[in-house]
Amino acid sequence: MRMTPQRLAVGLVALISLGYTVFPVIYISRYCGPVGIAVLVIGFPAFFVPHFRHIRAALRGAEPGGPSVGLAVQALAAFLPFAILPGQMGYWWTGMPSILLGSVLLRLRPPLALGCLAVLVPAVFALNWHYAYPEARVTAAFYSLITLAVTGFVIYGVTRLVVVSRELARARTELAEAAVLRERLRISRDLHDGLGSSLTAVALKGDLARRLVRRDPAAAEAELAELVGVAREAAQDVRQVARGYREMSLTGETHRAVALLEASGVSCRTDLADVEVSRETDEALAWAVREAVTNVVRHSQATTCSISVSAHGGAVRLEVVNDRARGRAADGGGLTGLRERASGLGGSVVAERAGDGFRLVMELPAVPGTPRRRADRSRWVRRGPDAATGDGNVAAGDPETTTGDAAVAT
């Protein structure tokens, strides 16, 4: 069974509750006779059933409201036994108001919760002052206030942390979907701008050639030749759109990757060395950046990602590292495609765990060809609307992608 934040929160709350019930059960049942047994049998269910109902409601995202019957029953079960238990046995019940504070903070709006806290503090102080030995009253009373604050706010904090983490995950998914939508809009725009005029020209020249074919065959043939040229240009435009951008380059792809990571709430560090590589090598490195970064957003829980390029020994090395990997490594179409590209250029691709994160490394020979110089220096891109770099376009990647341990390949 996989440990989820919600299960961890429930387990921690249950552990705290168990810690406050062990000694009351032992001492009250042993020294208070039938009265103590009755308090335990009635008081514990009356206290903990509403308590865990409040925890469950908060974990499901219920908004704080006003006083409820359940909270009133829990408060009654927290304080009534002090009037019933004989002698100093009420001391063993003094932990219950601390747990009650957690329910109060979760279920009441801040003004009401703070008002209840203002009542609980003197009440707990007075109870511990009353039940403690005379020589230790001051220490016991102040220690009880620390216990009250720590217990109540820990219960509140772990429960709210689960809710906030769930909301962040939902927002992250929505950001990734928005990035994909923007990419689809970009493709739609490119198809419209690039193919609209070309197809219109094809239709016009085809119609003109049909009219000229009988009365002026030479002119018709010329029009048909131009039509073929326009059609070829349109086919090239389609291939360029399908590849993602008008021109694949490591620099441009890195800018777009940073924009995608920033939109998804991931801090990104880039360090691209000044190195001359062939067009094929540059394009292969750009594909590696796209595959890795797209899957960091889609399939990991990363908060930081680094993209670095270095040159050594006649080779160029690309390294993409993210933290908080999840899932197990799986060779999907994206990773297989990268290995095929690297192999065709005499290079290699390594995908492996890196601590709690994941690392993808592509190493290729820096064969001189069509040189491209890159002068992007190290920089940290912080999350936020003003932190985007590059041209602001966001890549969504290919339909088949993989991040190894950082993702389950699609």
C-alpha cells in the first residue's frame, strides 16, 4: 500500500490521539471503579467520533463554518469528565482539550477559532494548576499550555498540508494542460498562416491551368510547374509544424522549456556552454531537452530542474536533472527515439535515478558542420509571471514521451 500524504496525516493524528488515551485508560479504569469505566466507555466515543469526522471533513476540503453539534459534543466530552472523576483522577483527562483545539481550528472560521482558543488557554491552565502538586503547579500549568499549542496546531497543520498539496497538484495539472492547449493553438495558428495562403495559391493556379490547358498549353504547363512548387512548400510547412517549430535548435528549445517549467511552477537553472556543433547534433540535443522537460512537467512532482550543456574531448554533453522523481523507469517511445537519434550520430543516452530525482544525459560528438554559437550563461529562473525567459512560447512535446524514473512513460 502506497503511503500518501492523506494516509500519513491520518496516521499522525491517530498516533497523537492514541498517545493521549493510553494513560487515562490504565489509571482511570484501575482506580476509579465503575465511574471511571463509564467515563471511558461513554467519553472516548463521544470525543473521538466527532474528532475524526472533523478530520475527514477537513481532508475532503470542507470549508470552516460555525459551531456544530459534533463540535459541541466533543467539547462536552473534553470537559465534563473533570466534574465526574473522583479526586485527582481528572489529571489523566487533561490532554483532551489539546486534541479539541485541533478540531476547533479545522472546523471554525478564524475569528471563532481564536475566540475558542482564548477560552481554552485559561481553562487548561486552571485545570493543570488544580490537579498538579502544589510545588509543581507553575511548571505543570505552563507545560500544559505548550502541549495545548503544539498538539492543536500540529493536528491543524498536517491536515491543512494535505489539502494544500492536493490543491497544488490540481493546479499543476491545469497548468500543464494549459501549456498543451497553448501548443495546440500555436500549431493551429501556424497551419492557418503557413498553409492558408499556400492552399489558396494551389487552388488558383490549378483553376488557371485548367482554363489554359486547351488554348495555351505552354502557359498551362508553366502554371502547373508553379503549382507543384507551391505544393512542395506547403508540404514542407506541414513537416515543420509537425516537428513543433519552424526551426529546431537547442537554444530556442531551452527557452521554450524554461517557459513551460515556469508556467508549471518549477524553478529552472540553465547553463549552456559556448560550443560549435553541427546542425544534426544541435537538433538532437533540442529533442532531448523537449522530451525530458515535457515529462518533468507531466509526470514528476519536481520543484527544481537544471539544463546544462558542456563540451569536453570533442564531444558535447547535455544533462537534464530534476528532483522529486516518482514512478519506475520505463522505456517509452520518447526515450527510444532519443537513443536512436544519438546512436545515429555516434552518441549515447543515459537515463537514471539521481538521489530522489532523475537525470537524463545525452552525449554526442561535436562534429563541425553548420556552426551555431550559444551564449546563454547560468541563470536561475524563479517561478512567477515575471520570471519567464526566452520568447515565451511553451512546448508541450511529442505524443510519446518518457522521463524514466521521473515518470511512467506514455
